[in-house]
Amino acid sequence: MNRLPYVVGNGALLQELRTMCRNHHLPHALLLHGEPGCGKKTIARWFAMLTLCAHPAAAPCGECRACRLIAEQAHPDVLEAEHSGKRMGFSVETVRKIRKEAAVLPNNGEKRIFCFLDADGMSVQAQNALLKSVEEPPPSACFVFTAQTPGVLLPTLLSRMTVKAVFPVSKGECAEALLRRGYAEQEVQRAVSRYDGNIGKCISFLEDEAVRQATELAAECTHAIAARDEYQMLRCLTAAAADRDRYRQVLLLLDTQIRDAALLTLDGSFDRLGCDRIGAEALSKEMTPTRTAKMHGAILEALTDLDGNVGSVLSATALCAALMRC
């Protein structure tokens, strides 16, 4: 049975990595960056198969023992660093353990792969602790990072990496991928209408009721802000605030809606990050740089209130008033 990850789009990136493999020039440190849900982790697993596949000429084959073990997350030479802390970063202690492991020879083959997935919250101290290993890696060590943007990592660390962008796919490609996973067509179209070609976000929308609720509330709130309907905005925010985690999700989604609305005032194309194109378009009609900054600041303040244990309903009431003043 073939266990190769189903990677949609990003063909140029995959081909480039295949060419590097065939020429024996695979990077010793690779950063895959892109928006959440665009497939960075899937490509990271694909890269691990490419590196360790028993059939280099056809790598990754998805059928050899190494590829099967990687698909099952059971390969002894592929290690994922554990997250810790509020920011879900990596502790210095974890990094030091990885450094020690990097000096150990592989169990099978020629490489050991150390993955730092979702490295956005990686502290400066942890990055500095890892720097020497990335700068002068053991011949058998390979490091793979995923993050939303390269800027979350120190320039000294970035300069030792091969940095590659991962992009969302078209709506059609996304829908096809979701249908192949067995989702109903009507539900697939609903998910794609919300998140375009971002497969990961669509899957979360399809599988997680909390995500669906947060998505719909953020979309309703966007329309309420565009219409300057304070009652509707307060209704949406207080409904979200009934559950603290859902309220946080709504705030983050609403912030991306504001980002999209601001970008819609500019010329050129961009990747949409929010959950409701029509709402963002309506909101964009009255967006200015000043208003964008104030609205973003109000949401950041609400998120800070949550971290400081301010009551979510009180936070929602204050946010509603702040957004209406913008």
C-alpha cells in the first residue's frame, strides 16, 4: 500500500527538492513557511520520506519500509521536538536534548531528521541554543522547521537554512482534495466558500464544530461592523464570549477579516486569510489606514485581556464599544 502524503499544488517546490535529492544536495536545514493550513507539515513529512526513502531514484516512493514508518510516525530517525509553554514554543532543555540526539548516528540509512513544527513561538534563547547545531551540523543530521513567516526566526539561524514558501492551492484543487478524503460535496463547497484553497482550514471547518461556530460568528460580526450595527455586533461577540476558547478563535478570525478588508483597498492581488470574502469586501468600503490600526489594536487589547483573566463577556462588551468608535 502506498503511504505517500497527498500533497496538493506546490509542484515547483516538490520538483526542486527532488532535484536536490538526486544531485545529493539536500539542505541540512529547511524552513517551510506559509499561512496556517496551507500544507507545511504535510510537505515536511513528504521531505522526510524523500530524504530517507530506500529508493533514491524514485524517492519518495511511499512503499518502502522507511516511507511506511514515516507515514505511521514511527521511524526511529525522524524526531519531532515537543512544544511547551503558553506560546507553544520549544524549551531550551528540549533543544539541548535534540542537540545530543543529533550527534547520535542514524538507526537506519544515512540521516536523522529533527522537526521543529510550528516554530513561530520559538524563543530567542531556544534558537540561540540550536544555532551551533544548525551552523555546523553533524553529517547525519537534518533539521526541518515550519512557521508562518521567516521573520519569527533569528537572522543568524535563517542564514544557515534553505527557506521555501508553501502556498495555498486553487479552490478547485482544494475541493478535489477534500472530496478525495470522503467529505460530502455540499459540505466541501461550504468549507471552500469560507477558506478558499486552504486545505487545512477547510478540514478544521469540516471536522470541528467549535471551528464552524467561531467561523460563522466572525463572519456575522464582520457584516455587523460594516453596517455599524452595534446591537448585532454585541450579540455576536457576547455569543462567542460564552466560551472562552471560542471567543479567542473569533477574535483571531475577526482580526484576519480586518486585514483582508484593509488589503482590499489596495491595488493588486493577495491571499485571503479570513473566513468571509463578502463581509471583508463590505468592510473595505470604509477602511482607512487609521481605522485599520485602531481596530487591530482593539482586538489585540481584547486578546491581552483574555491572557490577563479578564471576564470574556466584559471583554466582549468593551471590544464592541471600541470597534464602534473606530
